[in-house]
Amino acid sequence: MIIRPVPFDHPDAVKLNDEVQAEYHVRYGDGGDATPLDPDDFRPPNGVYLIAYDEDGTPVATGGWRSQDKNPEGNEDGDAELKRMYVIESMRGRGLARRMLAALEADARAAGRVRMVLETGDQQPEAIALYASSGYAPCTKFGYYREYESSMCFAKPL
């Protein structure tokens, strides 16, 4: 497995993003994640977007982080916001999400971020279990979905 940085608008990133959006639609019955994202948000040193490729060069997992500082949406200075964590269905259960999460945390820490934060939904128990087992704890809601009852926010010091 090779994890490498790519632009957020790279064709492989777009493909996996389309897949995760389809999964959100199945789980939540809406049009997917409407959080505004700009490809520039994931350009170092203010963020990164990673894709894991299998031995055949097929993109199988993705995730990114973007810098956030104190803002009206509830972020705090030094936050790194985790976005678009996803593993294709056929590759789940192999530890890819945990490896991706560790790579993103290390990158954010190296960039000087002090806290990793994320928002997920109550219909994603696998994600919630991953984050809880990786040291994340519930935190004050932030971001685009902060006023949604189904939104769950977590944080971990870096």
C-alpha cells in the first residue's frame, strides 16, 4: 500500500469523493456532504490530501486535513479539520483507515497544528468506532453541520 499526497481535484480524488458522496446519500438520504471545500484548502502547508493506492495502482482510500483557526463556525486556533476519510468497500477491515488517519495526524502535527477535529454523522458507526479507538473524544460542535442533530464532532490533541 502506498499513500501519497495529491491535489484535492486530482481525478483519483474526484472519483473517490463521488463514491463517498454516494455512500452518504445511502446512509442519510440526501444529496451528500454539502460542506464547502476548496482545493486550495488542502495545499501544503495549510493542509494535505492523501490517497492510498494498492499494488496495482488502484486508488482505495482517501483523506485530507485543512487548517482552521478560530471562526464563527466553532473552530479554535490551531485546528486541523479532517475531511473525506473513505475506504472503498472491498478494502475495508484491513486497517487502511487507521493508517490514513495516522498519516494525516502526523502531517498536521508537522505543519504546526495542535488539534485534529472532525465532524461525522450518527449513521456512520464504523467511523465513530475508529475515531474513539484512536483517541478522539466528543467536542463542541463546529462547522457546516454544527446545528444538525445527527452531527457528531470529535477532537484529539496533536
